[in-house]
Amino acid sequence: MTRSTIRTCRGGACGARATILTDSHFLAAAKAGQRLVAAATQLRKVRELSFKQSEVRAEGRQVTRASGTWKYLASRAPGATNKGAVI
């Protein structure tokens, strides 16, 4: 299990997410100078988990796809620290 976290702040409360699983597939190479367009979708969110997927396209051709699962950790006020917390 990966022990990385992502912090987000919205509406005055800050939260963190722990990465449970990530899975990436590189399907094709993009050529130098090609425009890359990425799109991400949240497939489902339940209590503490979020399931997401994304893809990257080079001039309409899919070159990468990825998916992942993240766990939402407790929210806290802006400026609060994780002192003593185990994440």
C-alpha cells in the first residue's frame, strides 16, 4: 500500500486523502509537439473512499489510462497540523 497523501482545502476545511491503489497503463507513445488532453472522472464515492479514472489523449488517440482508489482522512481547520497523527 502506498503511504502518500494529498491535501485539499475547500470551504474553510482542509482534508487529506491517502492513496489506496493506483493503476496506470501506457498504451501508446505521443509524438513531440502533439497536444495532450487529459480527462478525469470520479466513478463512485462512498463514505471514506473515492474511485476515479483518467485518460490522456494525443490528437484524439488514447495514449494513457489510469484508475485509483483514495481514502478520505479526517477534515481539519486551515493551518492545523498532523502533529502526532499517524497517516
